[in-house]
Amino acid sequence: MTDTLIKELDKIEALSSVSIVPSAKSKSTAIGATLDELQAELHKAKAAVESGEDPQKVFADLNKRIENSKKQVDERQKEHNNALARFGKAVDKKFPNPLPTSQPKFSTPEDVEALERVIGMHFIRTGSFDIAQTFYNECGVPPDPRLWHAFEEMHRIRASLREGIIGPALGWATLNREFLRGRHSTLEFDLHRSHFVHLMLNPPLGASPSDPPLAAAIAYSREHFSTIASSYPQIIPQMKRLAGALAWATRLSSSPYSDLIQDSIHTNLEPAFVKEYCARLGFSRQLPLRVAGDIGGNGALAKIEKSKKVMKDKIAEWDAKDELLIEIPLPPENRYHSIFACPVSKEQSTDKNPPNMLTCGHVIAKESVNRLTKGGGRVKCPYCPVESTGPTLQVHF
């Protein structure tokens, strides 16, 4: 159903376009193009009258063109109105229940400013700098110049990666090598590998015919890979594979190294770079505003509102502060915390009821440990014959 809404929005965007290029989704001419043609006809009519042609004949022809242009504009406007009506029906079908009503969440100036900063930062992180500047000007909240310049740099490097230019990204990775090593990230090697494979399959322009076919790739590996190997010892096996691939360079697709010619070797560089760049700034790769919209719009708000209504009908109160009374299914990319369910009580662990490890290594919830504790602090493991006599160890996932 979401795809249907997007398709209807695309139709409205196409019909609203002022481009002179005809749209495949519309049978009529764009309004902007029609008005441009009419303006050109007016100039022609003026020139014709000034050159001595019969004004009555010129104005008669011009009147016909004006009527034709008016008809085209009316047809285009009718298509646009129909598209808006279809979109409205699609929205009503997608969201049959009214939006939940609640007390205003952003009633204080501090709350409003915090919300405006979140929205402004969303525009900056998505690269919509013109929109962000307009938004900041209108709401009166100044942007953070450090983050503004940082994300401008990030989007410049992203644009270079899309064009197959790894130099800017490689320069950033080299400057932040210690940070990447601390995260066990292989971004710097991945960038070098992409360029190495490119040189192996595509000799550089201007290379001498007398040079060996793989001379550029070999020279590149000698210049860069030794430094990378000392900084990232975990990628040495992958570097050995690159060296072995040289022997199969002319028939790589039918070799044990055929994975090196996959597009993902190059296309995965951009999201990997964005992830590390955002982490360097202390941000998640995912956009908070988009995550909130995706989770809320995909059913979370509807389930919470329904549960509140049921509890209200039963005259019950929702007094839990740190947890929901209902389960909200989330896609894997939106699961940020490990979850432990006690195998004895079948309940999810909390801060007050954390997982604890017994002497034997089995883990159960603290409340289950207390229930199983006998005299002298002895705890019989419910899963093996071992009996713990010392204190249990709290486990942090």
C-alpha cells in the first residue's frame, strides 16, 4: 500500500513539473511549456504587425492559438486535480482510523527549539542544505557551523565515490586511521581494494604499450598494501587473495576470485564511508527522524493508541516508565539492544531483574536466582547438575 502512495505522489510531481520535456505519465503538455509557447506566439504576432502584415488576420490567428493554449492548460489542470483526488483516496484507504489525539508534546519553548534542531539536522544530514538554510532562517535557530561544514564534506566525498573517485574518501580514511582501527573497520582497505581491482582490470590511460599489463596494479599494491597490513593485520588474508587474483586477471570471472568483479566491491563503499563518517561525529548511520517516522508509520502508533483505548475501557493505568505493555515488531536494522529472556521464568530481563551467570556458565534472571537459592547461598542450576555456592555474576549484553 505504501508503494501505491509513492506512485500517486510521483504522478502529482510529474504533472506539476514546469519542464518543457513531455511527461510519459501525462497526455497533455506541461503548463509551463504551454505558456512559453504562447509567449513566443505573442512576440511573433507583434513582429508581424510591425512588419506591415494585416493586423486583423494576425489577431485572428493569435486568438485561435490563445484558445488552444487555454484548452491545453485546462486539460493539464484537470489531470492534476484528478491526481490529487486519487492521492487523497489512497491516503484514506491506507489510514482508515483517525490520527490519535493527545496532549501537545512540544508546549514549551525549549521543546519547540529541540524539535526544530532535530528537523534542521535531518535536512543537513540528507544534504538538503538550501532547505536547511531556509528552515533555520524561518525558525530563528542558528545551525551548528561545525556540523554544517562536516556534513558538507561528507556529501562532497559521497558524490566523488558515486563517480568512482576514491581519492577524497581515502584521504579521510588515512587521517582517521586510528579511529577506524579502534572500530575494527576495514574501510581504508576496502577503498584500496576497489582501486586495485580497477587497475587490474582496466590499465590506466596513458600507459606505455611496453609496460606489463598488470604493472600499475602491482605498483599500487607495493606502495599502499604494506602500510595497511601493519595497521590492519586482520585483512592480510584478503590481501593475499588480491595477490593471487593477479595470476587470473585475464579470466577472473571463471576463477576462484570471481567475487572481485562484483559491483558490490565498489557500490558498498559509499554506505560504508557514511557509516564511519557519522560514527566519527558521534552520530548513528540512520537518521533519527526517518527511523521515528518509519517505526511509527508502520504500525507502532496504531498499536499503542489501540492499547491505550483498551486500557481506558478497562479503567486500567499505564504506569510503566521504561517499557511498553505491548510488543512492537521491528525490522533487524532498528533493533539496537540485545534482549535476554530468562529460560526459567520466560520473562524479559530489566534493569531491576538483570541476567546473572551461575558458576556453571548458564545464565538466568536475578529473580529466578533468588527463587532457586537455598540455605547457605547454594543455587542448584536448573539445566545441569552443578550447584553454585558463590555469588552470581551479572551479565551485560
